Amino acid sequence: MDPREFELLVEKGLQAIPARFRRRMDNVAVVVEQEGPPGLLGLYHGRPLTRRSVSDGFVMPDRIVIYQGPHERTARSREHLERMVAETVWHEVAHYFGMDEARVRRAEAMRRRRAQRP
């Protein structure tokens, strides 16, 4: 897939984040890289929002990196790729808001159960 087309999937994933959370995302860059550490679809680099203080000085932006290659190799279809990218974006944004891995996994399971309800 063309890198720009993949970036549009990431943008779509960001737009799926509820507005009340998107408005609170400050000083964070979301970028796409071709490859990352083995086994990862995305990675949050930074200081979670819950650990910041109004007394903090200027800091470089946090980064959410979404890795294109692993998504493309894992996806079974275009629709599956779109869903995976959106879920990865959500996962990394949750880390930005201070959720640790266990809490993110529980929240993901809850989101999946709600999505399956009639």
C-alpha cells in the first residue's frame, strides 16, 4: 500500500477517537514508520498525560508511532487492515492518557464485547 494511503487510514483511526479525548491530546505527534521492533504494531513514546504537571517546562512532543509493515503483513483484507489500524491508534492513544498495558487490554476486551452486542 502506498504510504500516503496508509497515513489516511491512521488519520481515519484518529478521527474515530471520541472528540472529548481528541481535544485533550496536546503536544503529541502521530507518525507512520515502515517497520518497528518485532511484534509491535505501534508504540507510544513519551510521558503519559496523567504524569504531567502544569509546572512542567517546555518538552518535545510525545510520539505515537504506527508501523505500516506489520499491519499490512497481518491483515487478511482491506477491511481488516482498516480495523487493525484503528485499534492500534486507539491502543496507543490510551497509553498517552496514562493507561498501562493491562488496563488497555481490559478496555479493548470491553470495547469488543460492546461492539458484538445486538
